[in-house]
Amino acid sequence: MDLGVIGAAIGAGLAAIGAGIGIGRIGASAMEAIGRQPEATDKIRTNMIIIAALVEGVALFAVVICFLAL
């Protein structure tokens, strides 16, 4: 098996794991912030969704780059 294929698969896996960790931390921080300031729920939720979309975009970009490196 070619080492490039293994490297691309490992890179794509690490990008997916990183995105999962990032989304988890965003969710945990948002829940803590809502618990501390319930009146700011809408603003916190909006910011959380925007940041989560950016994290997912970076993860998708990383996966695409890994497969293009083949």
C-alpha cells in the first residue's frame, strides 16, 4: 500500500477528530454561558452556530486537501 494513501487517510481522520473536539468545546462553552446568563441565550446561540459552521468549514477544507494530496 502506498504511504501517500495512508498519510491522506490519517490526515482526513485527524481533521475529523479535530472538528469533533472543536464542536464539543463550542457546545460545552455555550451551555455554560447560557447557564450563567440566560437572558443572552439568543445571542450566544447565534454566535455558537456561526463558529460551529466555521469549524466544520475548516475541517472540510482539510479533508479535501488531504485527498488532493494523493
